[in-house]
Amino acid sequence: MFAKPVTEIYPDPPAGLDPRALDEGRIPQHVAVIMDGNGRWAKKRALNRLRGHRAGIDAVRETIRAASDSGVRYLTIYSFSTENWKRPDDEVEGLMELFAKTMLAEVDGLHEEHVRVRTIGDMSRLPADTRSAFEEAWEKTRGNDGMTLVVAVNYGSRQEILHAVQSIVDDAVAQGKAPVVTGDLFESALYTGDIPDPELLIRTSGEMRVSNFLLWQLAYTEFYCTDVLWPDFNRYEFLRALLAYQARDRRFGGV
């Protein structure tokens, strides 16, 4: 359900894009986003990669507001993968500092808009300041009843799957039983065990891969890929993704 009239959510659309075409009754409950292209955005402007990551914060902020106002209940953003540790040390250190500063700067505004913040991934490897910022955001917003913002940080889906299987095995052994894995049990052991699977995945910068992101959860997700680099992504690009989703005929393997 829209938080306000759709023409207020998308007040100045580019030519040919009509927000009134958006069907309030068919908004995806869960949207996941692979935010790609910060480095290329910076390179095109002869800037270092960290400047691109900083520029991408505005796109994150606008996407959160547009998703919340449009009635999305869960928005998952892929912020840092388990593979991203392979990047240069100065870039990783800068990203961790950026995560902490941004979370602390944004949490009050998110709280006022009733957004609940949580993370998925292995938080143990994060620097203490970064981990503390995410924990503070969770504690401050955990009682909110608006959209849930899920930040995937130090997240890898293969690692999540292995973690889920190991936890099921460990629980069974502790009870002296042979492990029996069912679909429901396995899903409950994932980081996203209490979150519905995404109906829509958005990936920016023209890449066509899932990059170890929500491999189990994306089984029947609709994909929307755009050539727009992440720092240039705005609420109208988000609207394009929603409209593209609503134009799909979702049959889940049926005829």
C-alpha cells in the first residue's frame, strides 16, 4: 500500500514514464538489489573507487525511501560480499568506515520513518566500529513496524548454505539423532529464515550474474537488469523496475 499518493512518491518522472501505471495491489513484498557499478562510475570521472562508493550512498538513500513509500515490505541490499575482502586493503578499510559512518548518520531518519534495520552475513569479521554501528541500528529500530531494510554485509550465499546445513547437523548430533533435512527446516536455518523470498531482484551496471547472492532464495525471483551504474540509480529507475516486474506473468513453473 502506498504511503502517499504515487505522484508524490514519483513527482517529476522523465518523459514516457507514468507513475500512475503502477498497480498498488501488485507491489513485490520483497525486493533485493545488487548494487553494482560504483567503481566504473568513479573511473569514468577519473576518481578513486572509494569516491564511487560514497556517491552510491545517495542511491541507497533514495531507493530505501522509494521502496518504503511504494509499499515494499522488505528491501535487501548487497553491500559487501565474502569475496570483497580480496579488494585492495585501502578500499576495504574505506568501505568499512563508510558503512559505520553512514549507518550512524542515517539510523535516526530511518527510525522516524518506522524502517527496521537488520543484517545478514557473518558479522564476526567486521571491524568493531562497523559491527557496533549495525548493532546500534538494529537495537534502535527493532520494534518498528514499517519496511525492513536487510543489509547483506560479509555475506555469501554458498557460505550461508553451508552454515545452515552445519547448524542442522550440529543440532541433531546434540540431540543424539540422525540429521534429517527438509526444505522447511533448511530454510529456517538460513540467515533469511524469517524473511519471504524476494519476488524481484534488481542488478545495476549491466552485469548478468547473481554473484553468490541469495542462491536458494532466488529460485523463482524475477530479474531486472539495467545498464545504469549504481550511483546514477534513483527513484525513477526503481519505478522502472517495479513496472517491469508488474508486466511479468509469474507462473512458478506452471503452464
